[in-house]
Amino acid sequence: MASAVRTVSRAIARSTPATSSFRPGVRSARFALPAHGARAAGRRGYASEAGPGKSSNTLLWAGIAVAGGAGAYFYLSGGDASVKATGPFVPTKEDYQKVYNEIARLLVEKDEYDDGSYGPVLVRLAWHASGTYDKETGTGGSNGATMRFAPESDHGANAGLKHARDFLEPVKEKFPWITYSDLWTLAGSCAIQELGGPVIPWRPGRADRDLAACTPDGRLPDASKDQRHIRDIFYRMGFDDREIVALCGAHALGRAHTDRSGFDGPWDFSPTVFTNEFYKLLLDEKWEKRKWNGPQQFTDKTTKTLMMLPTDLALVKDKEFKQHVDRYAKDSDVFFKEFSDVYVKLLELGVPFTSKAEDRFVFKSSA
């Protein structure tokens, strides 16, 4: 493909008089092939419109059109030279699998973040991008990726998520055809699977929106509150008590940071592995108020290295919530299944899909 474009460009240069207004230009780009990490250089020719009487080679111009169209297809398909240009680029499951693979590769390669993985913060990005949905007004949700803009990016609940957005920028550059809205949610699904969690079926169809679609502050949970606040936030999105407790199981991953939420510490001993330990620790450990200058949080009596938030302990104080905590603590398979279902629901809130639910993709994990 690249050699064909270069041949056409050189032929134009030789056949065009020095006084012509035509000026061929060449732009270089690099594309990574995720399967083996090899790099292939592609070049595209650009030109201004030739003046009357300057062009005498119809076949030459036809060749430019074909080469240019194929080059665009090559670019939009993520640089896969095996792809054949047959019309406008329409991503397939295989194309999205390549995006998944690239995210998974970077999760392994960039292991300097927090406890050794960007995975937990990718889960949080997808969660917070989706959790702004309001079922009454139909606003918010993952359709839009409006956290790209202030003031939403500056909302207190979104502090620190720039790390996740920046992590995904090289993926967006490599696959420019994917929307940020789809990329962020796909990354959240990928992170769950790559950190040992359940399969998260996913489908594309989200469109990026502008600043006008930003949601007001206050739609995401405030960790200092109680069960009434939890229900207010999640009921607004359309979740019931069982789904609320299942979603809270994402606290198996990651840690809190004093420079973001103000809270500090991990929820369990394996913050980069998705398990049901969050529920077990809630029930089995004794939690004491931490004596420190930060906001109220709780620490485990045994090691004093773990933490729980007021909203976490609300799950065992509330009778309706606690019955689901008990179920998930006893049976990891039940938790994995119900978490997968509700996480898929979260990522799809408010999205006007043209595809059916049964058309969701199941991505192959790297492990």
C-alpha cells in the first residue's frame, strides 16, 4: 500500500511542470501491529486541486483516489495491512479486540502506578463516566465522555481520573476511529477481566459529545454518607438494592488517596486482583474509627493497614443491603455473575444503541 502511494506521488512529480500550482506533499505515520509489536511505515499523498489544463492523465488521478481511499482505510483500521479496503471503515469485533489487546498490553507494560497496575483506575474511570446517568431526565451516562471537559473533569469525585484518561491516550492515537465514550467503557471491561474478574460483555455505539452535555456535580456517590444517600444516588440511575451491593464490590480493586478523595488506603490485601474479599472483610473483620486528621474512615483492628469508608460499612448496617453482602461473601461465583450483569448495565445507561443486547462482544483475555 505504502509503496503504491509513493510510486503514484513520484509519477505526479515527474509529470508536473515546475510552474504548475500543483504541489504534492507526503505525510508519514507509524502504525503498531498489536499481534507482534512490529512497526510498518505508511505514507499518504496530499495535493491541492490542479488548475485547468494542467492534468492530462486520467488514469493517474484515478490511481490517486484509489490509493488515498485505501490509505485512509489502512489508517482507520489501526494500521493492519491485511485489511482490504471495501468501502467506508466499519469496525468489527476483531477491530475492538485489537483495542482490548492494546489496553491489556499497556496494563502489563506500565506497571509503575499505585500497587502495580492502572487497572483499578480504569475501572473507576468507566464507572464515573457512566454513573452520572439520571433516568428521569435521560442525561448523563457513558454516552458523551464529557469528563474530557471542565467543570466535569474537576468534580471532586473525579479527582485523579486524569491518570486513567492519559493512560488511554496512546490507545486513542493508535485507533482514532474509536470514540472516547467507547474507549473508556471498553477499558473498564478490559481491566476487570485482566485483573481476574468475570467476563464483561460489551458493545459499541457511544458518541462523544461537547461541553454542553456536561452533568452537574453531585451525581456520584459521596463516600462520607450513609445508606440513604447511597439509595438516592443509585435509585436515580435505576438500580435496586441487590445491584447496588454488587457494584460496590468493585472496591476489591485499588485504593483511596489523600490527594484525591481525602481518604487513604486499600480495601483489601490484593488491590490488583478482582475477588469477593471486600465482602468477606466487611463481615469478618472488626472495623475501628481511624484516629487521624483526615475525613472519617475505618481501619481493620487486626493489621491496621486496610480501610473502609462510611458508605462501605453502611452495607452491613442496613438489613436489606447486608443480605446481599452475605450472599457474595459466601459464593464468589454468584458475585462474579451478578457483578458482570450490573456492570454491563451501568456502562450502557442512557446509550441509544442500534445493536441488540445479544450482539454484545465477549473479548478474549490476554491470560
